Amino acid sequence: MERGSREYALWSVGLVAIFAFAMLPVLWLVSLSLKTPATVGDGRLVPEELTFDNYESLFTGGFDSPFLRPLINSVLIALIATLIAVTLASFTAYAIARLDFPGKFAILAGALAIAMFPPISVVGPLFDMWRTLGLYDTYPGLIIPYLTFALPLAIYVLVAFFREIPWELEQAAQVDGATPFQAFTKVILPLAAPGVFTAAILVFIFAWNDFVFAISLTSSDASRTVPAALAFFTGESQFTAPTGSIAAAAVLVTIPIVLFVLVFQRRIVAGLTSGAVKG
Amino acid sequence: MSTAAPPQAAAPRGGAPATDKTRAERRLGLLLCAPAVIAMLLVTAYPIGYAVVLSLQDLDLRFPDEGGFAGLDNYVTVLTSGVWWQSVFNTAFIAVVTVAVELVLGMLIALAMHRALFGRGLIRTSVLIPYGIVTVVAAFAWFYAFDPDTGFVNSLPLIADDKAWFGDRFSSFAVIILAEIWKTTPFMALLLLAGLATIDEGLYEAAKVDGANAVQRFFRITLPLLKPALLVALLFRTLDAFRVFDTIFVMTRGALDTESISIVGYNQLIARLNLGLGSAVSVLIFLLVLAIAVVFVKGFGATVPRTPGGSR
């Protein structure tokens, strides 16, 4: 009894410590983003006076504002890269999970090698190739590397999911009178959807997070994404530090992703760990 | 073990129609894989080959008229420069400390999640918040927390009020490493948790009956059985740590001798537009990462999962 309650107390302390460590930098950003320039250096977690000026400044000027254009770029580039990567990965994963053909394992091994590939090693050649091809500082210029570097992850997650699907159901449905098309859309698609969705979440987070390609292959707000834009943020004048606006922008790109991650946490955990366990 | 033939495997496939079917299946399989494989080759294998070509040339975009074949001059320049070797040291230092600390932390968190008395959901939430946050944002958050002008760290007890964290090399490293650990421990914890889930609970019961205490159970059962998952997690995270770029770029931009190899590559390629020298750095980074992967696979026997979800 004694030991049990001590264990519970210790456990509670550990829980709180982990949670606090995870939340601390996020809370600090929120706090900074709500502070006035005069109090930004006071070191207090709870701001003395609240202001939303930092958030307003991000959007003043509409499309010429420092934040709106990069935000739109980030969302569109990550979405398009996700869509293409998951489509291509679904084809590949279906083939690997269900069909018998030579080179299967070479493809999986190659994908794994690319997952470990250092992006900085291809930044230079891509920079040169993209300038020649007119892809430098364009959407496709970022979408192509993102979808490629996300493909291994997507393929691994989808192969793991597709292996679990009871494909006999497709034939069973056809025996029961369904057309092949019906069997696929009514039986197989609903079973595959969770896996595809999980892969999509992971690919989107990957593309949303990238910084190396984003600062190397763009030069203007035409295609610069939020992480790159943040690094080049300047204050409203030469004499004001951009701390408040960077903090506000950081909070705005963080909150949706954090909510998203929390809503789909089981899926993300399943996706991140699929395939990494068995030796 | 029984000697029964594996079911289905040896089932005769019959004459010509079956062969046609096999051939059609092969063709379909390759066709379905082609787009992804081509995309991956086009953006990794081809550029790496191109980087090798560029690295053998004297190619500086600021002086486009000069140049030509330079042989191994660029490699000699890089390999005899103090900047490169220092960045290799910096990167290795950051990687080793980061991975070592997060291995311990990740293991504790994974064990905590596995044996959670209560609040398993809360830990999972805490673990996924750093995972979901953009690395650049996390770097800014920790930068602002430590910066004397905007931070709170210096107002904590035991820390000098005017400590300039980004004023010298090793305190900069301390903050960079802290931010990296914060961001990537979740991944380590989740991989180890998945490994823990595959261990048969019965083993622990049996060990308890035999009188093994918790420490013995951890070192005799958990650790050996976790080895495959552990090696994969270590391999992934070590290679990932070697790519460290975002956090350093935000916090110091490589000032005060805090450059990582990726920062050196970026500076040569994009900031100075010296494609020849920069490509030599790119190729060397590639070879370094390859060497580490080979050491893990050959040296420690890390078996990369060839068939996810299956056993092979």
C-alpha cells in the first residue's frame, strides 16, 4: 500500500515533468508573441500587458505582407507534394505487398537508402539543374525534392498497412456478385484508407518542416515557405528586433499542426513505428 | 518442427496460361513501381553523380568566365582546410551527445509509456508536440528562451543574469544540443516503444518467479530483445543528427566556430555560389554518411527492415 502510493506520486511528478518540458518552448513563443516591444525582454511567462499587434503586423499589406504569401506557399507546396507522393507510393506499395516480381527488395532497400540520404548533398546539383530548367524559385522546384524524399517513408508505411489488408475479401465480394470495380471501391478502399491517410499525414509534416531545400532553392516570396521566410524576417524598421513578429508567425504555423498531430496521434504513432520494429 | 510442406508455395501453377499470368503480374509490378523509382533516382542518384562531375571543376558562379577541369584540387582544398575538419568535429560532437542523451531519455519515456500506471495519453501528447513542431520554429523558441534580451533562462536561479549563451562556442553548442534533443527524442521513444511491444510479457513473469529484480530483468530480457529495434533507431537518429542544419542556422548561422558539415556545404554552394568547392563538400558528406551506415550495418549488425510488418 505504502509503496503503491509512493509509486503513484513519483509517476505523477514524472508525467508533469515530461509534459512541462514538451510545452515550455511553445508557451514561451506564445508569451513573446503577445508582449509589447517594451516588455518583450522582461523574462515573464505571463505577459503584463497583452497585445495582438504582432499578429496584425504579419498580415498588414495583404499579399505583400511578410507572412501571408509564405503561408499560402507552404500549404500548397506541402499539399501537392503529399498528394503526388502518396499516389506514387500507393502504386509501389500495392505492387510490393500483393504482386510477385523481381527487384522488390531492391526497391525497398533503395528507398531505405534514400531515407538516410543527406539532402545537403543534392542541394548544389539541384540548384544548378533548377536554374537551367527554370525551376529555381518555383513551386515544382520544391515539390519535386519534397515528394522524392518523402517517398521512402510513405512506401514503408503503406506496405506495412497493405500487408494487413485481408485481400481475400475482394474475391469474396466478387463471388457475392460485386463487379471488380465495386469490390475494389466498396471493400478494399475503405480498408486501405486509414493507411493512406496516415502516410499522407507523415508526408505533409515532412514537407511542412523542411528548411534546407526551402532556403536553397528559393530566392523570393514567390515560392518561399514559412520556415525559410521566418529565417529572413526583419523588424519593421532597422531599429526594432523582429522577435514579436517571428514569435507570432511561429505560433500561427505551430498551432494547426499541433492540433492536427494531437487529433491523429494514434495514427501517427502507428505510422512512425511500422516497419521499424522487426529486424 | 513439422516437416509439412509450406502451404501453397509449391502448388503447381500449371501450363502456359499460368506463365502468362506470372509474366503479366511481373510487368504490372514493375510498371506500378516505375514512377516512384524514377522519381527517387532522378532527385538523388542523378544529382549525386552530377555533384561528382561539378566537384572536379573549378566552378564559381561569381566568376563564370574562369574555370575548367580542376581534377581533385577541390577535394585537396577541402580536406586540407581547418574549416572542414572543425565542422566534422562539431557535427560528430553534436551527433554523439544528442543521440546518447536521447537514447537514455527515449528509453525512459518508452518504458514509462509501456508500463504507464496512468496518463499514457498525456505522455503520448507530450511526445508528439515536439515531433509536430517545425524545427526552425523550435530553434527560434529555444533561441529566444536563452537569449539574454528575450529569454527567461537567465532569470532562473544558479544562472548568471548576463550569461551570453550565444557568445561562446560551447554554450552555443549546449543550447543547440538541447533544442535538437527536445525535437528528436520523441522519434527515438516511439521506435523503442514499438520494440518493447514485441517482447513477450511471459518472459518477465517467468523471470519474476525465478527471483530476478527489475534491473536484472531490464538488462537480461529487455535490452537483448530490444537490440534490433535499438540499432535501427540508433542508425536512423545518428544519420539524422549528422544532417543538423536548421537549428544551427537559426541560432548562430555557424558563427563562433559552430558550423556543421551541412552549414559548410550550404555556405559554399548557396551563399558563396562556389559550385565546384561546394560539390566537393557535398560528395564528402555523402561518403561520410555512407560510411556511418556501413559501420552500423556491418559492424553492429543492424538489420534494416527489408519487409516492413513482416519477418525476414
